[in-house]
Amino acid sequence: MRNIKPPRRTKADGKAPILLAVEDTDGMLNAWCPFCASFHHHGKEEGMRTAHCDDPKSPFNQTGYLVKNGTTYLTRYLVESDKG
């Protein structure tokens, strides 16, 4: 099995946490928030986002987070894993 690398940050992303998001039927990215236990809905592009968190104690409210398309990442992983 090939070694699939996790999503990477760029210098511009700084140290913001990465949230893997799933695409909905319109291609919009939806990231699960472990702090408010709900999905945060974002646009179609990956990148830095301001948190939509309802939990005032969430560190995402201070840092924001980097949204990466987990659907694409998981598909790539499964395809590479299937190659053996």
C-alpha cells in the first residue's frame, strides 16, 4: 500500500487546525465541529475559515480553521489502497 500524505498547510495557513469536510450534493463543504457537535457549512473552496461555532469556549473562535476536502482525500486514499 502506498503512503498517502495527510492534507498539508501552507505558510499562509499558519498553525490553524485542519478540519476535513465532506461535500454535499451541491459541492459545498461541511466540516464537523467537535466543540458544538454540529456541522459548519462553508463554500466550495478549501482554505482558511472563520469558525461558525456556537460554543463560546471553542478555540476555533480565536484561530479559525483550515477546511480541506475530506471527500477528495478519502477517495484518493481508497483508490491508492485498492492498488495494493
